[in-house]
Amino acid sequence: MDSVIEKKKPWSKMVFIAAVVAGSFAVLFNVAGQAGASSYKVDAKRLTIATVTQGQFNDYIPVRGNVEPIKSVYLDAIEGGRVEQLFVEEGEHVVAGQKILELSNTTLQLDVISREAQISEQLNNLHNTRLAIDQNRLSLKRDLIEIDYKLQQLSRKVKQNKALLKRELISTDQMTASNQEFEYLTKSRALTIEQQQQDEKLRAAQIKQLEGNVTQLNRNLSVTRKNLDNLIVRAPVDGLLSALNAQMGESKDRGVRLGQVDIVGQFKVTARVDEFYVNRVLAGQNAEFKIAGKSYQLTLTKVYSQINGGQFAVDLAFKGEAPQKMRRGQTLQVNLHLGESIDAMLVSNGGFYQDTGGQWVFVISENGEQAYRKEIKTGRRNNRHIEVLSGLKPGERVVVSSYGNFAQMQNLSLN
């Protein structure tokens, strides 16, 4: 027997389609409504909310400082060489002049030997020159004595010949010959004296030059020997050998840093400050830190102008009592005061400042269900508070955590 097939009603399909379209319109309407109002739903438990207060604003910034000696003397290799011996270890106390390490340098040692040989050669030349001068001086004296002896004989002979010529016992030629010989010896004597004077001047100049060469060589040898002595590195001052960069058998170039001697008992604190404060950090400002519950005072003594990595360095000196048993490299958390404490309206410092630059905040409504955007004006800030100049009142609550996800919104709906 055939069964009757019931026909589906067309209106059920149309109802389903209408429901889908209506749902889509509802979603779009809801999104459009939120977009038009620039509102954003946020879980209130994920926000950090702070109350605006009236109180004392301490104008300081926290910086991390390192303890360093006030004065350190570096040990650099004046001459390069191979590390032959270490006399002390890093961390030991040393006294001025104490041996720290010894280097060897074969080239420098050969240089000293070469210069000593040059000096010996010059000294030998000087000795030979002086000997030659003395011998030449004696030879010329001998010649002068011989000439003077002959002149004396000729002088008597000339007198005798004059007497004999008057008596016509000798000829005129004999008289002329004796006179000519006397004149020759007289001129020869004068020439010998002139030669002696010229030789004296020449030999004196040679001796002066040789003595100058010897003096210069001695100076060079003294410098070379001093450089040879510098192969033994000694402590320049009394203090603590806080660093020693040398191992047995290691080769060191000239000018390389070998270590450091710190003058113990006198310390300073070196810190790095964000360049944002470069115009507000000045010498003479005060700072403080705490150790074991006790507060210690510092004074800013030097500001370094060079900025590296967005920071610049400052030196701080202890003002009054310093902590006992401080060590080089010890880290301190220092509060650097940039100005006097003042009474001001305050809001807690938080991540919102990086998002808004301190120009606006989200203020919580009285019922706590919403937060709305409000323009403000801020002043100074430290690690705890920000100074509020206008736009807020004491007692108002604001969102101080980061606004990263909803920084473009005008209102927040708090769940």
C-alpha cells in the first residue's frame, strides 16, 4: 500500500536565513557601536590603578653605581717581551718599587751590546787621535829645537863672516850664502810654528767631535739600558694589585696594559645616567644610598660629557663617613637628587608614561565601571611618582599600567 509523502513547508528555510542575517546585523551593529564610541572592554584585574594624591615630591633619579678607587695607576709595557717570571699574584698588596713581573727581549739585549761596542770603538778612535796629536806636537817641538840650534850657529857664523869680510878674508859669495841660509831657517821656523798651530786646531776639532760622539753614544746607551731595566715591571705606588694580565711564557707588545695598582682606603662611586637627564645633572648635587639599613651621603664631583649607548658617566665622592670594608667593583643603588623636595600633586609612575609621554591618562569613573581619556600636564618624575601640574585632582583614580593594547581608544569599559 502506498504511503503519502508530506511536503516540507517553505517558510522554515526562510526563517533560518532571516535569523542568520539578523545575527550578522547584530554583530556588525555592536562592532560599529564600539568603534563609533572608541570604547574597549578591559578586565579591571589586569590594570594597575592608582589614586592621585597631594604630597612631597622628591626630585631624584635612581642610578646604579660601582665602587672604584679614587686613584689607580696603570701598568703598561714600556718595552715588549716574553713574560719570564711573575713575582706577585693579582689581589696582593704591593709597595712602590716592588717587582711585579719580568720580561725578556733578545732584540733589546743585542741592541745594548751593539751600542756598547760602538762606544768602545769611538773611545779607541779618541785615544788614537790624542796619541797622534801628542806625537805630532813632540815632532814639531823637535823640529823647532833643531831649527833654533841651527839659527844660533848661523847667527855666530854670520857675525864672524861680517868681520872676516871687512878684512877681506872671505868672499862676498860666502857672506851671501850664510845670510841666505840664516833667512831660510828663519822662514822655516815660522812655517813650522804655523803648521803646529794649524795641526792643534784640526786635532782639537777632531777630539771635540769624537768626544761629542762618545757623549751621545753614552746617552743612547743609558736610554737603552733604562729600557732594558724597564723589562722588570715594578709597582709605581703602594697599593693593591687589583689586575694583572700576564701569564708565564706569554708575549706582550709594547704599550699593552699589564695590570693596575689601586690606592687602597680611598674610594669613589662611578655611575651611568640616562641621557634624558643630561641637562639636569650638575656637579655639586647630592646623592645617597643604603647599606645594611644605614644611609650614606655622596656628592657629585664630575660629569663626563661623552654619551655612549644613551648614557653618560658621573663620579660621586663620599660625603663624610664611608662604609667599612668596601671593595672595588661593588654595586650600589644610588638616589641622585636633582633638586629640592616640594609639595606637589602626585600620581604613581607606571608604564602609561611611555605610551602617552605624560600628556594624557585614563581616569576611572566614580562608579568604577568605565575609564575615560583626559588630557593632563606633567612635570618632573622619579622612579615612584610623577608630578602632576594640571588636569587631575587629588582623589581621582587613574590607570597607570601600560596602554599598549588600547592607546587609541577614548573610553574603556571595565569588567
